[in-house]
Amino acid sequence: MKLLPNSQSGALQQAAVFHLGLFAICLLLSFLDTRQVMGINPWIKPMKFCLSIALYTYTLSIYLAYIDGFDALRVWIGRLVAALMYIEIVAISYQAARGVTSHYNISTGFDATLFSVMGIAIGINTVLDALVFGLLLLAPGDLKLGTLWGMRFGMIIFIAAGFEGGLMIMNQAHTVGASDGGAGLPFLNWSREHGDLRVAHFLGLHSVQILPLLGLLFDSLLGNVIVRALLITACSAAYGATMWWQTKLALAGKPFFKS
């Protein structure tokens, strides 16, 4: 079992390093820039997206490394995903520099166009993720059952998180029951008073790291294949149910810590 991604995922690994570097720049700017956008420093949002994209691109590079064959396709998936993430972060960072919101901003023709471009980029990325999931079904590499199933379940929930993003676009906001920009958790800014669709979205996006790690743990500790299969399936079902529960809470206008 390989421990590190192969060179075919180089574009994704470079994207991860780029976004970590950009995070450091945004962090510095957050101390120098005293403006606020919707109640928070404008560079907080690019910082959050930099960390999330860095983790996502590196994780996807590992997923691609554990697929047998389809070498050219894997290279192009990596390059396209990296390019789409550059488009996303450039748009978010540019709007932060302007002191305006990037998501759901249709106040001018330019802002609406930029938001549409971001939406198209994420839509294409979701299609590519579905393709990676298909490859994990068709041509899995040298992986034990728990880890492989964790990756597969993780991709299913990750793709569902893309549809969660669609709910936010339909709502033209991530907050339900109030306008965006109210009191929220530090850095994450999830609403403490109203429904917030970002909570379930966050859970879904990070299923691709959490579930494979659980599967790897089961593979390391347990010898019985059936037990490992049942455990990772149960954990994945519970994870998906938690995401659905948080979606229902948000749509009901309730903050994530209330039932």
C-alpha cells in the first residue's frame, strides 16, 4: 500500500502548497486591513477557503494515487481540479481586496458575473469528483477494505455537499431566518442565532478525510473483513445522517447546537 501520492497528481499537490502560501498572505493582510465586510475582516473568508482548498486538493491527489491505470485521465482530472480551485480563490480574494462579498453578490453586473463563474467552476469540479468516485469503483488500487470503503463513502457525501452548496445559492445566502453577517463562531462564523447551511456543507466537504481515516483505523485494528465492512458502513451512515440533521436544523432556521 503506497503512503504518498504519485507524481501524476503533481498539479494538485502544487495547488495545495499555493493555497497554504496564500493563507499566510491573507493572514498578514488581516492584521493590516481594518475594514469589515458583513461584520468580519474581509480576509477571513479567503483564509478559510485557502485552508479548505489546500486540504481538498492534497486529499484528492492521494485518492488519484490509489487508482490503477487511467494514467492520462488522472493527470487531467488533477490539472482541471487545480485550475478550477485557482479560479475560485482568485475570485474570492479579489472581492475581499475590493471590500465586497464574493458569494451571492449580484449587486452589479460584474459581481453577478464573477459569482456565476465561481458557481460554474464548482459545478464542473463536482462532475470531476463524481468521475473520481467512478474510478474508485472500477479500478481501486492496493487498498484494504475499510480504507477503500471509507474513500468511496466519503466521496458520496462530499458530492452531496455540493448539492448543499446549491441550497445556499437557491437561498442566495447561507443563513436561514436572518440576513448573513450576524453573530457567529470565531473564524468559522457559523451563526449562533439562526440556521446556517454552512455547517452541513462543512461536514460534507471533510467526509473525504474523516471516513477514510476511520477505515484505515479499522483496517489496522481489526482482522475480520465483515466487521470492518459493517463498522465503516455504520460510521458513514451516521456521518451522512448528521449532515442531513444539520441541514434540517438550518432550513428550520435553528442554529446548529439546538434541536
